[in-house]
Amino acid sequence: MALNLSQKQEVVAELAEVAAKAHSLVAAEYAGTTVEQMTAMRKKARESGVFLKVVKNTLAARAVVGTEFEVVKDALTGPLLYAFSTEEPGAAGRLIKEFAKGNDKLKAKVVSVEGKLLPAAHVEVLASLPTREQALAMLARVLAEPAAMFARAVKAVADKQGGGEVAAEAPAEA
């Protein structure tokens, strides 16, 4: 189904809005992917904060102008599926990597993060980035470590001085 001019403008505007806020982009070749596979991928994309869309490359190239993804314009060739990570940088990479396991026709072609065009193989690196929850857990461990080190040091001093327990001094009688 061919789009008229106003429909094309709507698609470009929608993609431009998403691209302006997205953390990363993975464009993948999808020819040969079944309807069932695409439906499952779209469902998983919605659940994981990934904007997934199949559009003409000329429309996608117009949409990314003025965003950090403008670097991909010349690499957009062939039928592509666009996956923008809207919540966390690695989400699009994880989505494409996960569905490529069960579909050898789905192949990452373009990866872009922070204004850089990366080789398609970098989808693995992108997919390995921690989720938001994992990053917060790592940060909590890093922040808790100095307090734990201090507690271990106090315990070691107490063990060395008094056999493990620090007794409170009795108040002096007057």
C-alpha cells in the first residue's frame, strides 16, 4: 500500500520524535521473517521499551536528520526493520539478538549509539549492556562497599583489642 504525502509526513514526524529521544538504534534486515515471528517481536518490543517499525529507508533517513542517528543515513539500504531503544540503550540490541537466534534471516545491519555508526557486529556489545535494574544493583553494591569496608575494619580492630566484643564501660560512681 503506497502512502500519500500526508501519511509520509506523519511517519517521518513520528520517527523523528522517537529518534530525538532514543538511546540507540539497530536497523536489521528482516526479509524472510514470518508474520508470526514479526508479531512476537513487536509484542516483545512493546514490553521492553523498543520502538519497532518497518518504513522506507528514504523516510527513515529524513526522520533522523537533526538527531544523533543522522550518521546512519548513508547505510540504510535494502528492506530494514528499525528498532529504537527508548528506555535503556541495550534493549534494541537484546531484542534483535534474541529473535535472530530463531531466525537466520533476521540480521543486524546498522547499529548506532551516541552519534556513532558502528559495525553490525556491535549488536552483541549493545545487547550485553546491563538493564536499568542491573545497573542500579551494580551502583548500589559500589556505594555500599565503603561502609562494609569500614565495618570490617572496626570489627578487626575490636577483635585485636578485646577478643571480639567491645564492652561498654560502667559509669564511674561518685
